[in-house]
Amino acid sequence: MFRIAVVGCGVVGSSWSLVFARAGFEVSVYDASPAAVQSTLTFVRAALEDLAAQGLGGDEDVQTVCARLKPAHSLEAALEGASYVQESAPERVEIKRELYVRLDAIASPETILASSTSGLPASSFTDHLPNRARCLVVHPINPPHLVPLVELVPAPWTDAAVVERAAALMERVGQAPIRLAREINGFVVNRLQSALLGEAFRLVEDGICSAADVDKAISDGLGLRWFFMGPFETIDLNAPNGIAEYCKNLGPMYYGLAREQADPREWSAELVQSIERQRRERTQASGLAARRAWRDRCLAAFVAAKRRVLG
Amino acid sequence: MFRIAVVGCGVVGSSWSLVFARAGFEVSVYDASPAAVQSTLTFVRAALEDLAAQGLGGDEDVQTVCARLKPAHSLEAALEGASYVQESAPERVEIKRELYVRLDAIASPETILASSTSGLPASSFTDHLPNRARCLVVHPINPPHLVPLVELVPAPWTDAAVVERAAALMERVGQAPIRLAREINGFVVNRLQSALLGEAFRLVEDGICSAADVDKAISDGLGLRWFFMGPFETIDLNAPNGIAEYCKNLGPMYYGLAREQADPREWSAELVQSIERQRRERTQASGLAARRAWRDRCLAAFVAAKRRVLG
């Protein structure tokens, strides 16, 4: 059984620690701040207890899973025997560039170095490394212990076998990996989110409907299908003979809409303030943390319901 | 208790009949084709039995609900005593223009005339009516008996009180109405879907990832949150201090992506063929109908799970 090293113990690294430990791996947990390492241990225990309280815990007890987390007091100790490193350091390229020099020097040559970065391409912080072919981005959706999707994004020099090994590991720990052929701004998830958000802000700015009604259009409408089918399968089932027929019938309509939507806008301070006001009517600033806990309980319950129904 | 008339017994009208009957209303069911009326009665019974078999039936037995459906042999008979007409005739403006002349002449003046159209603004088929202020679009997401969202879209001359009465009726029958301030191409739902589809096709056309991986990015990623929160609430919870902070930090990144995405493309025959091939590897053409039945079972199960969790 190989060992995982989690480097960087913020929100993302903490959730990753849970993902790997729950799947049965020994996990070295490291952060430059010992307090951060401690907070990861505390987080994992609390999150496992929350899941158990919801009736969504796994077969093992909390203690067994937590015992797999091994706090490391140095990067060298963390990487000792690790076959895979999940790095979740701050999103600043100069921090990552320095960190990867150390990781590349310490890790044995076949160890995979995977970054959780949501915005920096691996090429921007691994170009200078002797052994850069084992580096890639493995970008989760927050928090990965509740949301399975991860994006695997190679740098131009990433070994294809490294991508496949990372994908196999992700499958094994219960995540759902997708493979990007190459680096692209925003990767796939944030590009899809960007497209939807752009139209959402446009509809509110143009006075077509309220922010709450845009949210409802998704959560009581399109989101019910997107919860278990992507956009392509959705339209494939929306014409008797499938997606080609759908595109033939509705392609011109969508092209017309796409031209109206080819109108990139900055989110003005005024617009953001107006939407912020609308949001604060529903969730006060002081209630955001509680609402986030509610979101995570819902995510856990719905992911469990999905497993039950889809098998 | 007032009576509802469902005019037009295709897929949409049939599902509407179920929605109103399940909520306790007497429903006159009319179509120019008596066979279509019969197929609506058959559909409603089968759909109710499917829901019951899934353990998702309501408190009433199938027979009680079905007994509220009253086949009508003429438009005059259908509208007798009806306070609300849900029209789901074919999506051709000349058909609707003629039909609305008859509906407007037959229906008592305070009866609401609501169209299920997904693409035609009410102004395009009600401008010539003496009593056009009672006309609007009440556009469902298919099928409305499983997906609650409806878009209320007034023509420029629609009485605001008519919109409010239609919204109140929709709430009462368990649907989730949103109100558009005015007519706009694609309404809200198809505009949001258009934005996402545009990027989905672009990612596949540019060779970034497979159609299946785009679908996974939604169904194992973004769609898990959009199932119960819209895009605004999602980002509101993704920064410690809420949406204004999120926009301040990430607005420039999204604006950059929006500019890259301001590139409307027709869906080329070649691209559509390639995606069609990818889809057919997962669901053969001969399996589409069964997959659609699977989708509807999933929708019913997930909507029920959502009610259970959210209360």
C-alpha cells in the first residue's frame, strides 16, 4: 500500500486528507505551520463525525480513519515513502515555484507531484524542474470529500503515464476524474461556471429577473437534470432520435442566443452591490458560516441519495 | 374550487394534466384529436402508477386523481367554467394565432390564457385579441409533473394581476414560478442552458476534453450544488464574506474567461456528428426511450429526496 503526502493544510488540503484516509491510505500531513496541521486533524475528525451523525459514515469507525493521518514535521519527513503528493499551497505562483523546487529535489523520481491549484497552469510553476514530467494539476471542486469531480490538467511536458496513474488513484479513492488534453484558462469547470455566471449576471443587470429567480431557474429547473446527467446527455434525451436531431431543430435558436450572449461584461460595483443586497435578504452576513455548514450537510445527503438511486 | 382547462394533449399537456389533477383540481382535457385526449388519460394513469411503484405517490389513490380528468369533446365544452387555461398546442405561431382567437372569444373575460410555449413570446400570438391582457406564457421544464420550475413571461399588455394570479396558482399546484419582467429570446431557462451548452460544444470542438468528460464536470461537479442552490447562492458561499468578496477576488478572472467565450459558433455538422457518436457509445439509438424512462425515474426519486432533506 503506498503512502500519500498532503502538503498544505488549508480548507482544500484538509478535505483531501479525509479523501485519502477514508480510502484506506496512510497520509502524511504537512504544512509549514504546525497549527495548520493540527487544524487538519481536527477538521477530519469533525467531518467524519458529522457524516456519521447524518448516517452517511463509511464502514469504518472515525478513530480507524483518523489513525491513518500522520502529522509530519518537515517536508522531508512528509515525502518519505510517498508515491503521490497532493499539494494545496497558497495560490501564488512564486510560492509554488519555490515549493516545487524543494518537492522535486526531495521526492523520489517516480513520485507524482499533483497541485490542487484552481487557476495556475502547472507549466507556470514546474518549467524549471529537472523532473518536471511527473507534475500535473489535480484540481478538485471544493470540498473534495463531498464533491467527487477532479480535473487532471497536464503541462506540455507531463508524462501521459503520470496522468493515467493519477486518474487511477482518483478512481480508487472514489473521486471522478476528467482529463484535459492541455492547459486552458479556467480549466473546464470554471469555464462552464463562467459561461453560466456571465448570463446570470446579464439577466439581473438587464432587469429581466431577480437574482433569486435566476437561482430558482437552476435549482428547481435545469439543476435537477444536471445533478445526474451532464448537458450533452440532457439534450440527447430531449429529442426522440437523440442529440443530432436536437441540434438540427434547435441549433439555429441556440446560435441566435449565443450571438446575443457574446457580450462579455465586467461585473460592475453597482450590479454586485445590488445582488449582494438581494443575497443578504436571504442569508445575513452573520449567517453565512451556518449556511455553509447546511450546504455541506445537503451535499453529503444528496451524494448519498445519488449513490443509492444510481447504484 | 375552480376548474382548469388543458388544451393540447401532447407530452407537455399530458404532464400538465397530471400536475393539476394531483393538486385537487378538476381538469377539462381537450385536443382536436380525440385519440390525443385518450393518450393523456392513459399517460396520467401510467405516470401515477410509476410514481406509486417508486414509493413516491401522493396520499390519494390513482383512481381518485384520474377521476378529476374530464375529457372534453369541443373547445367550448373544455372552457366551460374554466378559470385558467393551460394551452400546449404545437409551436407554430399561425396555429397559436388562430387558436387564441377562439380561446379569447369562448373564455369568460377573467379566465387566464396561459401558453406552454418554450420559444414564442405571447406578443406574437395575442396582439390581435380584444381581451389580450389576460394572456401570458407559463413555460414549464419538461416534464412539469417532475420538474417544478415554470417561467411566467408577460406580453407588454399582460395585466400584472394576471401574472400574480398565475404565480399563485403555480405555487398552489406545487410548481416553482419565476417572473420575467418582459419578453426576451429564450426566456431565462434556455438562455442559461444556451450559455452552458455554448461552452460545452466549444470545449469539445477545441479538443480540450471529451463530451463525456464535460458531462461529468457537471453531473459529478457543478451540478451537485446547482441541484439545490443556484449560481448566485453557490458563489455567495464560496468566499468567507459572501458574494461581493467573491466578485472582487474572481471578477477579473471571470471577465477574462468571458472575453474568450464571446465567440459564438454554429454547431457544425462535423462537431455534432462527433458528439452524436460519443453519445451513441453510451446509449444506443434503440436504448434512448428506455434511458428517458430511467431519467424520469431518477428525477422523481431525486425530487423526493430533495423534499425529504430540505423539508
